[in-house]
Amino acid sequence: MRQRKKDLAVMIALAALLLVMAVLWPKGTTHVLPVRTLAEIQRSGQLIVLTQNNPTVYYVDRHENESGPEYKLVKDFAESIGVKPVFIIKNSVVELMDAISRGEGDLATAGLSITAERKRKVLFGPAYQTVSQQVVCRRGGERPNRISNLVDTDLVIIAGSSYEERLKELQKKHPKLSWHATTGLGSEQILESVWERKIGCTVMDSTIVSINQRYFPELRVRFALGKKDELAWALPKGANELRQEAVNWLTAYKADGKMAKWRELYYGHVTLFDYVDIQAFKRRIKERFPKYRQLFEQAAEENELSFTLLAAQAYQESHWNPKAKSPTGVRGMMMLTWPTARSLGVKNRLNAEQSIFAGAKYFAKLRDNLKDELNEPDLTWMTLAAYNVGLGHLRDAQALARRQGKDPKSWHDMKMMLPLLSQREYYSTVKYGYARGSEPVKYVQQIRQYQQVLQQVLNPADVQIFVRPRS
């Protein structure tokens, strides 16, 4: 705890220094700070990393730990040179690229495509991933299937992105091609707006699209926009020594098979769960549920909660598959992270009994943190939300509710507040930052539906819908 406070103090001091330098440094200067040598970085013990707060780059997870695909790569690289990464959030691609070109960090990472325009401003490290720029629309909406069709399409993209650079190139051959470039929306918000029919179509990297299709299944890829792009870290001009170190590290990282494991962890299972319809759920009640029913009943009794709620939650987490795993590393029937599982006494997350009892215990622990301020059924729904997104992010959403005159004790109001955690204007003002806030809302709704169906199928007189109050 003391070390975390020390690290936080260092980060705050560094951010303050960078802010002062940015204000006082003469305009037009190439670098706010001199490019640091590898030896200087190692002596400082820190690698200063500029990034963005989103699910394919860097975020704080439900256990209040730093996480994300880009975070993992940079952390591993930093460890290889004997330092700790310190992440500084930038609000837009334009701001990020301007900052790294001025030398405000040692490197920048945010799923950055290598482009001709950007190469004039920064030095790129080795490519670590290949993506396609995809034209994405909503099922039942606009259906462009070639570039010429985009002329009549309501197209919205991120300003200063590689997508805009590609469209400008295409505009030379298709002068009527037009689009709206926004700095106020992130990639997830734009895709959600397409899904909500507020926007006709957008252009987005294939990795971002594949992850978000799990949450917005009606999104459709219409076609790829030209050749594939390579993603790489951006460094200030002159950071040749650090770049060469990154080249050597990535070569070894690939040779050791660690890069393949990274891809599998974050992108290998983006369609792991198919979120089946109610008929499939009913079929699994007959085929899978009987094997685990007694465990659900015992764990629920021990932790004073409804066994149908626990079973419904387990189905939402894993479809009652004790060997399930997700891209973020959670595993087992109740999809626990290894640190959480270990803290709950679990030795094998793939053991159904251990996972179910640990999941119930973890639910009860979260509920105990909330029970003095909430009443049923809000207590149950918000405990489920905390299980999914993390107690810290739930508290952030409650803080937003208070600011907006909403009731932080009402799940009805919290359903409107949680999705705001994915919008920059809100998550930048709270303690734990970005979260995919719409996910816990859907998570709770789905569990409620599964519980109702399960109760209907079982129909015992003593089935309880909500968490039983403690005596």
C-alpha cells in the first residue's frame, strides 16, 4: 500500500512537471523535454508512456488493477529493461501524437498505425500487430460494399486517426467522398452510436470491431478499406537507442512464443461465448444444470443467497462450463481472476466446486460492502454489477449519479450512470477512469432473465429471487 502511494505521488509530480513545461515552453519547439537515453531511463527506474484509456489499449479492471492489451506489452518491455511503466492518459489521438512528438514521454502506445504522415513527426518502433481498416454499419442500415458507395453514406470517424488519413488518400480518386471527423467521441462510443442508429457507418480497426461485436452484435463489417496497417509504438525523433532496444526485445518476445500467447489472451476468443437464446438456455438446464445443482444450492446456503441467482450468474459467466476462459484471463465456472481465486482459497479454478463456492463467497463479500446503504432488490443488482465491472467503478458511477442529481442507491438510476464511464467527459473526472459501463447493465439484465426462466422451469415453492437478508 505504501509503495502504491509512493508511485502515485511520483506520477502526480511528473504530470505536474509536464503540465508546467507544456505551458512555459516556446511554441514551435520540437521537444518539450530532451530525448532520454536508455541509461537515463534505467537510472530513473521509470518508462514514461503516453496512452489512451480504452478497452483495447489501457484501463483499470474490475479488481482495480491496470490492464489492457497495450498495457501488457509495454509492461513486459519495461520489465525487460529493469524499469516500471508510468502511464499518462491523453484524451485524443491528436493530443497523443502531438505530445510524443514534443518528447513528453519515452513512448506512446494506443493501437497506432504506421502512416506516412505520422512518420514525418515521430519515430516508430517495430510493428507488433497487423489490422484492417473496416467500414462498419448496423444490420438493417446502410449497406455500402465499395468505396464509391461511401459517397452517399453518413460516415463518422475519429479526427486525426489513420482512418482519416486513408480517406484523404481515397478522396483524391473519389472527390465527392466526405465524412465527419470528431474529437469528442472514442472508438467505442462511435460504434455504439452506429449500433443505436445515430450514425450511419464508421471506419475502425478490425481488432476494435471484433471486440465490440460481442457487445453490439448487430454491427456488420461491410468491407475493408484498402491495404492492411501495421501497429507500433511511437517514439520521439532521436530515440534511436530505445527503438533498437524495443526491436531486440520484440524479436525475443516472438521467438519465446510470448507474442502468440498475448494474441490468444486478448484476441483469440473474442467470440468465445455465443449468448444463446432462451431455448438454448432451457436445453442446457436439462443437460448441464443437474450436474451442478447441488453445488449451487450448498454454496448459496452457505453465503445466504438465492441458488437460482447464483446458477443464473454462473450461466452468464461460463454457460455452466467449468473449463471456460476469457480473453482477459479469467477462468472457470464463475470466471475468476487468479489473484481473486487465490485470495478465496481456490487452488484450481477449473474445479467446478471450488469455483462455485469461491464465486458465491466473492459475491457475498461485495454485497457486504454495499448492504448498509442499499435495499433489495437494488442491493442484488448492484452487487452483480460490482462483480462484473469492479466495486471501484461502481463507486465512480454512484459519484456521477450524485453530481447529476440521480439516486446512487437506485439501480434504475445507476443503469443510466454506468454507461457514462465509457465516455471521456465523465470517466476523466472519476477515480478509476474508463470502464465499459454498458456491460454490467447488460450483465445484470441477462442474469435476471436467466433467473426468471430457471425459476419457471424448476418451479419449487421455496425458490427466492433475491439475495436473502442476513439475520
